[in-house]
Amino acid sequence: MSSPQSPTQLLIGGTWRDGSSSTTFAVTDPATGEQVAEVSAATGNDARAACDAADDAQRRWATTPPRERGEILRACWATLMEHQDELARLIVREEGKPLADATGEIAYAAEFFRWNSEEAVRIRGSLGEAPSGANKILVRHPPVGVVAIITPWNFPAAMITRKLAPALAAGNAAVIKPPTDTPLTALRIAELLADAGVPDGVVNVTPTDDSSAWFDAVVDHAATRMVSFTGSTGVGQALLKRSADRVLKTVMELGGNAPFVVFDDADIDAAVSGAMTAKMRHSAQTCTAANRFFVEAGVADEFTSKFAAAMDGLKVGNGFDDGVECGPLIRPSTVDDVEQLVTEAESAGAEIVVGGHRGDGPGNFYAPTVLGNVSADAPITREEIFAPVAPVITFTDVDEMVAQANDTEMGLIGYVYTRDLAVGLNVSERIQAGMIGLNRGSVSDPAAPFGGMKQSGLGREGASEGIYEFCETQYIALDY
């Protein structure tokens, strides 16, 4: 099967070029292990050149009228949707998720441009009077400047556009480091954005296999004023510490450990359907994936049985194959890690209800797995599993369950299923997470503020809040 086409060079200042060291790194298909492409690797010098280009372009872009910026973003949305099938196939080739998921990701990714095309003209300021009457208070929100954007491999398109669209709408320019595993989608999107009218230098894409050197070069560049990152909490902590050296503005969307709560009165079929969405969307490799299933004792057997049947019924395989619902994990080492995690859980008393083994043949596959008889303090409940493994924990006391759900440093998202709205809202408010799906297995929407509490991140992406993350606040005291 031929590979979808994508640039493989760096994009700096509107020019495609090789890295200054002329080195490359390989991109492989996780479903087959076959090499997909060789991509130019950026050095620290390339990262600095990208920041120079972004700085020069941003000065002009910031003075572009908001309506004009918005119209260009609207054209970006239309262009991405015109190329939806092509981009989806590129995602499957380098990331492995089922084609239906990849196609949905492109629609989701593109929507951030449409949403922020409308937000570009709605950055509000204010004019008031000092209480003393001595002067007026004028508040405005200019763009930050050059934004460093660092994205993960699991959403090669959406994790870029969720940051890039509001950054551009606010008048910023960007230097993007896509993930080493999945850089091709980012490069092709950048090419399409240029076709849609984004000026040269406003978007720069510099894939690299030396993230530390890249980040040091970017964070130390005088023009860089903000870092927006999605990825693991450990890496986010390191980037925060390094960003503090220059007191850069940061937005961090980090790891999760989502509880999924099912009460006795829940519609069990709906809860199972929601659990499949919350756990298995994009082959279970999402930060919002349900990680710990707390099920009230009265329905624990029914839920576990139906959930296991649904997991067992999933078709696992190459994302291009018809009917595939669960693709490969991103790397061979990830399969090893998951296999060890399940083995340790079983040793600690968990029961493998279904699955519990790696796939046959080539590719990084692991069978969809449900674990029963898991204790709330088992080691597996401390991990962000990032694989199709679902531990089920039975509860009888609601207060104890809420305490266990909150017994984690993470607080990105939670899910609650109950027919009692008062109970659902009460428990939703008590779960320490930035987002809750109440009788829903998905919550992501460009019109909603995405982000977490505790060590799951800082700031929000999407909604009206999202664009202000890429703005400063300036106050002018004036007389007239």
C-alpha cells in the first residue's frame, strides 16, 4: 500500500529545507513495523532560525486586522476538510489508529480553525474609571509574540490545531516541534495552511530527534514568549522548570488517570457504551481515556460482563482494514510495558475477565482487556495505562469511592453514570478534575474549555478561554 504524501523537510520562514546537520530519523508504521519515511532532523541552530523567522513574521501578522486573520483561519478549516481523507490516511500510516477515528480527528482538528476564526474578532478590552476619579482604566489584550508548540503523537493533527488556531487568531506566530513518532501529519498540515493563506514564517515546523537541544534553543531565544505543551506530566514538569528560566507564559495539558463511575441506578447499556467510548476511542491511547472503573456493587457483575463482551467483540488490526476498531500501540516497548502491568495486576489479585495478552503476528498489538477484582490501591490504578486495559473496582460507599477517585495527583477528566441528576452533579462537583462527562463518554469540543486540575496541567484550550491564553493583558492609565 503506497504511503500518503507529506513533506519530510523542515518548514522555516516559508521555505522547505533540510536540517543544518543533514541528519534524518525514521518514521515507522506501528501496525507493520515498516518504515514510512525519513524526516529531516532539526538542530538547535534550526530551532533558532525558526524563532527568527517567527519573530519577523509575527510583527506583521499582529497588525493584520482581526477580521482578515479570521478569514484566513476560516480558509484553513475549509482546506483541511477538503483534504480530510488524505490526512486521515496519513495519520493511520504513522500513528496506527483506525481510519474512522483518524477521519474524525481531522474534522475535530479543522474545527479549531473555524471556531477561532470567529474568536479572532471577539478579543475584548475594557474601559473604566478609577474609583478615585483621577484617571480612566483602559485594558487591552495584545498577542504574546512567538509561541513554542510541542505536541504528542496520539493526535498528530488535533493537538497542533487546538494550540495553533487560537495562537494565530490572537496574532501570534508559532514554532512547532511535532512528535518524533508522528511528524508527517504536522508537516502536511503546515503545507496546507500556507495554501490557505497563512503568511510565510507565521507557522514554522521543525521535527527533531533531539528534543532537549531543540527546547533549549527555543526557550533561550529572545523572541519566544510562551510554551504550549501537551504530553506526559513528567516531561511537562521539566519544561515548566526550564521555561521558568525566562519566566515564559505556559499552557500545559498533561497526563490523566480518569475515574469512570457507574451507580446502581445507571442505564447499564448506556454506561457500557460510554465506557467503550471513554476507554477505546483512538485505540485507548488518549489522555482522556477512562483509566479506573468504579462500579457500585449492585451492578458490578452485569456491567463487567457486558463491558467484557463489548471489549472482546472489538476487531483489532491495521487501521486501514475494514471494520477495525482498535489499532496498534505506538511502539514495541509500549506493548512490553502493558504486558508487565497486566502481569503485576494479576499477581496482586486481579482477574483477567477478557484479553490479557499481546497480539499475534507483526505490529504493536495488545488485546482489549478487562480486569476484575481490582483493589482501589492496586499499582495499576496509579498508572496512566494508555492501552486497551480496563481495571474494574467495586464500591459500596460513595464517600469512600470519591476519596479513592481523587487519590491521584492527576485531575484531567472523570466520568459519571447515574439516572439521578442530583447524585450525578454532586459527585461530578466532588471529583477533582477539570472536565466531567456526566452520562457521556466523551467531552472534547472546540467550544468547551479543555484542561485539568492538579498535575494534569495549567490553563485551558478551546472555548472563549482558549484564545486569551495566547494574549497578554495590558493596562493603560489615561486622562482625556
